[in-house]
Amino acid sequence: MSNKARLFVIAAPSGAGKTTLVKAVVDRNPELRFSTSYTTREKRITEVEGKDYFFVSDTEFAVLKAKGALLESALVFDNHYGTSRSQVEEHLSNGNHVLLEIDWQGAQQVRRSMPDCVTIFILPPSSEELERRLRDRKTDSEAVIERRLRDALGDMSHWREFDYVIINDDLEIAVRELESVFEGTAKDSRVDNEALASKIREIAP
């Protein structure tokens, strides 16, 4: 890990395995701090309040946004998501690297507010694998799956806006690649790497 505390912004289309990847990296690197987002969506049975998200009402979210308490916010699948500004600033001031797991819309906002952040986009190995992962969740209706798939394919077109891109085919390899971004040694994952860009264009034209 580099010594200077940095903010790392990680985004991905739904189904790319971003949450699993981030949790694996945090487990292996306990010095990292994971910023827990606010959301207005319903809590899933497997989720823990304050760990996976802070679950709030639409009114509570609107108050947070109006007070300027959110570093970024976005509307995704009819639900609001947002990042606590004070939580991120506190972790950074304590000398810890901070991870934000958000979508590309939020990443754009964070870049404007904190241009020194490092942005990373996670992609699935193919659109077919993306659809398989969305279906394997078995938590959504067919209509929701189809909508998520459409939106995910649109999200994938934003990969060029990021500093690094990681193709999440093998979890262990993806974890090592993400760790190399934190260490500042991930030349092969840089978005300006032509070999990587060529591979990405086959996944997300």
C-alpha cells in the first residue's frame, strides 16, 4: 500500500461482482476503510444495517442531501444512494485509504469534488456472463432482471472515464489486480493500456 491516504472510487455495472470483489479486498487488507453508503431501497434479508448500507427513508435522504452531507448521490433502479462526506473525510484524515463502492454517476460527482481520487471500473468477462450472474442471484423478477441487464450494458459504456479497469473473471486474480492499483503498480490495468482497451472493446463496445 502507498503511504499517502487516498480515496479509491470503485464502480461497475450491476452483476459485475463489484461487492464480492471489494469485500474480499477489505478482508485481506484490514487497514482499508470501506465507506458505507446511504440508500432508500429495502434491506435484503442477507444485509446488515450499518455494514452493507445505512437504510433511510426518502425524506431522510432528502434532508442529508439538502444539508450537503453527501459527497455524491445517484438514483439507481428507482432508489437513492449516497456517500457520507464526513465519513470519507474522517477516514482520510486518520491516514487510511478509503474505498467507495458506487456507480458511474456517483464517480463523476466524486471526481469533481475530490479530483485526486483514483477511479476503478469493474467489468464482467462478457455480457453473457453478466446475464448469468444476474439470474443466479434469484432475488429479482424477470422484468427486473431484463431492466438490470439493459442498464448494465449502458453503464459499461462509461469505462473510458476511469483511471483503471479490472475484468472480473477470476476473483483471486481480480483481487490481486485491485491491490496493485492501491499500491500504484497496476500498469496493465490502466485505461490507457492499449492491450487492455482492445480486450474491453470486445466486452463493452
